[in-house]
Amino acid sequence: MAALDGLPPLREVIATHELVAKKQLGQNFLLDLNLTSKIARAAGDLTGCDVLEVGPGPGGLTRGLLAEGARKVLAVEKDPRCIPALEEIAAHYPGRLEFILGDALEVNVLEHLEAPVRICANLPYNVGTELLVRWLTPKVWPAFWQSLTLMFQREVAERIVAKPGSNHYGRLAILAQWRTDARIVLSLPPEAFSPPPKVHSAVVHLTALPEPRFPADPKVLERVTAVAFNQRRKMLRSALKSLGPDIEDRLRAAGIEPTRRAEEIPLEGFCALAREMAK
């Protein structure tokens, strides 16, 4: 990659700018430019797309996204130490890299992006799940993005793609699979990062569906799944009793036996229950 884009290797960039990863920022830098290119390719055809990247760090994935033909990359970085490295990439790709120094949970990225938009990021571990839930639960669907290609801890990735009956199946699987096609496209060992995290990582690719798989009010579905999986070992009639005294009748009306547990109920069942609860 260094030979291909004419920019220095990432280890050299990190040494030049003294970018020691900070644990409090959830930083684990991916230094292999072959891997960052592979992640960029997993995001699909980027030609003619704006790409949102959160937590670019020294810019390894940023370089991959630009080399893969992204029309523009908008990089949101919280760590001011990384800005000089991003400025070097911006100079190399004139007019195609915009970066914002700020917290991705607070920045209004829509002011800086034009459709079509894809999101591709090696997310900081400490905010990854929160950002994913926000992107999956906008007020209006379809969302502003076409796809999400995101790095998570392996356990979080497995929760996103989990099926009913598995230990990983829960609220995150419901929210993701209700509105997207989600699949794990790449697994990475700890030694791929600097510093190596204590866990394995995985990249998940989520493609937005034009409409949710089954009709349901988003807020009701979120509420029902949150309460149900908060006490996942209990029967649903007990786990959901805070939602109303007639919960057993509503469960039966949705085609769900009240003695079943949350982890046994497929997405379609939760959507049916959400419709019953909304009546």
C-alpha cells in the first residue's frame, strides 16, 4: 500500500507523530495496509459515494477507502494528535478527504455528506455499539446510509448476526436484522493491532433494506426487546409483566406462548408482539 499510494508505512506515520494508542479513547491501531484495504473493499463499490469514517487514527483505513475510489471520505476523529497524519493524506488526495475534530456521538455528519453514503470504520471499542444502535434506529427509514462496514470485538459481531436459540441472540440482533442484511466478512486476531487488544475482532457488513422485514413501530419494538432480553432467562410472561397486566393475552395474540423465553423468539415474533403492544 505504501508503494501504491506513495505515503509512508503506518508504523513510520505513528512514530513520526508520536501516536501512542490511548486506552481511554478505545484506540487499537490497525497497521497492516493490506488488511485496511481488504476492509475498504468489503464496503463494496465506493465510486461515487461519500464515506463516513469514525476514529481514523493514523489513517490506515482512510487511505484504503480513498484508494478504492471513494468520492469523499469524511473522517471524525476525537484525538487531536491524529490530525497532522490526516492532513498529510488530505494533501495527497486533494479535495477528497474532510476531517472533523470532535466526538462522533455529537457531530452532525449530515451537514458534510451527500448521498449516496456508506459508513466504514474501525470503531473505537468504547462507543462502537452505541453508534451502531443510533445508525440502526433513525427517526426516518431508509436511513441516510446505504451500508455499514464496521469493526467490532468478535463477541459484538456475533451478537449482530446471531440467530434465535443462540447465546449471542438478543436486542442487537433484532435491531440489526429487522432493517438490514448483516454478515461477518472478516475476522482479525489481536496481533493485527497495536497495541494488541485482549479480544479477537471481526468486521460486519450491514446492507440497508428498503423497508423493515416486518411491520412494527420502531420505539415499541425497541422497548419490547430491551425489556425481554433484560431478563432473558425468565419466561416472557414474567420478563414482560412491567409492560402491562394483560401481557399473557398480548403474547398469545402475537402467536407467542407466554412460557417461552426471549432467546427463543424469532424476529417476526417480536415484530408481531410490538404490533400488539401498540394497539
